[in-house]
Amino acid sequence: MHALAFITLLGTAFAARPWLYAPDTGADIRYTELDIASGELPPINEIRCLDDFEWAARNVLNSTVMASIANGAGTEGSYRLNTEAFQAYGFRPRTMVDIRKVNETFKTSILGNNFSMPIFLTSFGVATRVHDVGEVGLMKAAADQNILYIVSISAAQSQEEIADAAADGQVYFQQFYNQGWSDEKLQAYLDSVKKYGAKAIAFTIDSAGDGDRWRAARWDVGSGDSETTLITWEFYDKLKSMTDLPILLKGITTVEDAKAAVEHGVAAIYLSNHGARQLDGAPSGFETALEIHEEAPEIFQQIEVYADGGVRSGGDVLKLLSLGVTAVGIGRPFLYSLVYGTEGVIKAAEILRHELTINAQNLGLASLGDIDSTYIKRRLFAPL
Ligand SMILES: Cc1cc2nc3c(=O)[nH]c(=O)nc-3n(C[C@H](O)[C@H](O)[C@H](O)COP(=O)(O)O)c2cc1C
Ligand SMILES: *[C@@H]1O[C@H](CO)[C@@H](O)[C@H](O)[C@H]1NC(C)=O
Ligand SMILES: *[C@@H]1O[C@H](CO)[C@@H](O)[C@H](O)[C@H]1NC(C)=O
Ligand SMILES: *[C@@H]1O[C@H](CO)[C@@H](O)[C@H](O)[C@H]1NC(C)=O
């Protein structure tokens, strides 16, 4: 081998593996004619996967709005790993199973409320900057798909406006941050949450400090909870005494805190690192679910467990379900799909439902409830 060729090879081997925001699905070469400058989007019926929405959004949202969504804390190492962690685990598909009706087994109970599938629309606050329909559009899409929507406390539209958009009988939850309010203000807020009709409160516990978001800071678009915040069991107990709505804890990242939540009789736990926007290095919902599965698997029987972070396909959802997770949250992809308005969010949910169906079929599941941890395995040649 020529010395030069050898050095080139070495260079390739040692070069940092470039991180692509999303897989290349051919959009770049398919849509060369799009008038991106005037905000033209690919036809919605040509959106093939959730990552296509990110491609579309990247072309039409300005840098400020895009940076407020597509950012993670610090080096963005956890942001990358949230999506990439799923690649470290492969499937163990079974064959000779009648899988034709697996799509009829998706019904999921979340705190006693029935939804059409174990996938939900989670909390984020910048919806109106992506599309005028904002949270109202998200609520309508959730109704159309009969999936749970957890409305963010940082929503731009009012509680009343968002609640008015809910369909008859539609169940949604309200996300909450401790903002250091007086007891009076807190009580009034909790009462309003109940009055408008949310059926549970998701108390976000992963943002005691401000998120150290370098990219977001470049564009001056920080966190919805940028103050130093008191998040303690005492505060949780107080919150619990002030409302009869069930309170779930969003932002559990360790088996210790999961156990503590069970001991405190918490309604449910939500494994999440806040889309990797708070602490660079914090584990994704998938990594935390693996930790609990290894160290205290009984927790999945003791309490409902939800998880999010980097979920971009029906296959990712299946990997979380295999560990005992009840329902899986999706953040950024739904936000990107909102560039098409309500219709886009519906389309994103339909894509997930379709992917969940065909992936479950190829995995050999007659019923979604048949999945367990024997359906996944740490890969021999994991990229991580
Ligand atoms: C733009 C944006 C805003 C967010 N705002 C909130 C929020 O107001 N409250 C909250 O608990 N989590 C918030 N999150 C975190 C999400 O609820 C969720 O945990 C995370 O987005 C899941 O990861 P994913 O985006 O990879 O699906 C936000 C995330 C993003 C991307
Ligand atoms: C499941 O898929 C079949 C077609 O493959 C369809 O006829 C049926 O309506 C679907 N059921 C549900 C609950 O979506
Ligand atoms: C949810 O569905 C079950 C049947 O699977 C039913 O018994 C129950 O009443 C439903 N719950 C609600 C709140 O509709
Ligand atoms: C970016 O878009 C948002 C939402 O449309 C708008 O409010 C903001 O002014 C825009 N910023 C710039 C720099 O164009």
C-alpha cells in the first residue's frame, strides 16, 4: 500500500464520526426544485418518516426558531445519544406467528384513561412559533388520533383557549414547573388546571438548574424554566395536598429516584432527560429504562412508567415497550410536523401507528402485549 493511501485510511478511521441530525432519506436530491426561500414544503403525502418532518422544518423555520427546538445542553452529546442509543440494541424477531391483527391490540390505558396507542404527544412550549395553530392544533391532532397530549405550562396560548379546542371526552394532561409562586397563586393555578379539564399533572422535576444550552444561547432562546428551582419531596407533598388530580413525575433518570417515587406513592413516573436540554450527560429515557430493567425490574409492575427522548420511529417505541414502558412520548418530531399545521401532526401520528404495526409484525408479535425484553438484545457490533 502507498504510504499516502495508508495515511488517508488512517485519517478516515480516526476522524470523528460526523453526526447527522437525521438519516438521509433522499430528500436533498428529490426536492432540488423546492422554493425553500419562500417556505415551500414537500407535499405532505410524500413525507415518509418522522425525520422527513425535521428536514422540512429545517428548510422553512428561521435559525432562531430552529435553534430553540434542535438544541441540547452543552456539547449536545446527550442530544445525539438520545437518538443513537436505540442503535445499540437490536431486535430478536420471532417467526411463525400470526401477526395479522397486531394493530388491533394497541389500545393503552394511561392512568385509567384509554388511548388508541402507547404513543403520546409530550410537552413543549414553542408551538405558535412553528405554526399559528399552536397548541390548539396539537390538541385537535391528539383528538383525531385519540392519543394523550400533555400541554406545556410554557404554552403560548391560554389554558382556556387550549381547553376549548379539546373534543368531547378527550383526555389531556397538564405539564407543570415549580415557578416559586406564592401558595395562593399556586392554588389558583392548580384549581384552574382542574377547572379547564386536564385529568392529571405532569410535574417536571429535571430542571432544578437552568439548562446549559450553548446553541440556544447563541440565538438567545433559553429554557422555559431558567430560574434555580426548588424541587424536593416536600414540595411534591405540598403539591399533592393542594389538588386531587393525579401527579406524575416527569424527568426521572435513575433507578434510585424511580424507587423513591414508588415509595412516595406517586401516580406514575416519566423517564426523560428533557430532550437532553438540561444536563449534558444525563441518560435518555431508554437508558434509564434499561437501568431499571437491570436493577429493579419490579418497578414496571409497581407503577406506570412512561419514557421519552430521541424516539423517531415505531421501532424505537417497540424497544421501550419491550422493557415494560407503558407509553412513549414524542417531542421534537411532532413539533416539526406542525410546520404543516394540524394535518402534519396527524400525519406524524399516522406514520408512527403504521410503523408500529409493520415493525411489530416483522418482530413476530401477535399482540403488542406479548413483547418483553427477550425481543431486544445489546448488539454485538454496536456503534456505541
Ligand atoms: C422545544 C422544546 C420545548 C420543550 N418544552 C418543555 C416544557 O415546557 N416542559 C417540559 O417538561 N419539557 C419540555 N421539553 C421536553 C419534552 O417534553 C420532551 O421531554 C423531549 O422533547 C423528548 O425528546 P424528543 O424531543 O427527542 O422526543 C421541551 C422540548 C423541546 C424540544
Ligand atoms: C388494522 O389493519 C387492518 C388492515 O391491515 C384494518 O382493516 C383495520 O381497520 C386496522 N385496525 C385498527 C384498529 O386500526
Ligand atoms: C377503558 O377500556 C376498558 C375496556 O378495555 C373499559 O372497561 C373501561 O371502562 C375503559 N375506561 C374508560 C375510562 O373509558
Ligand atoms: C423567526 O420566526 C419567528 C416565528 O415566525 C418570528 O417570530 C421571528 O421574528 C423570526 N425571526 C427572525 C430573525 O426572522
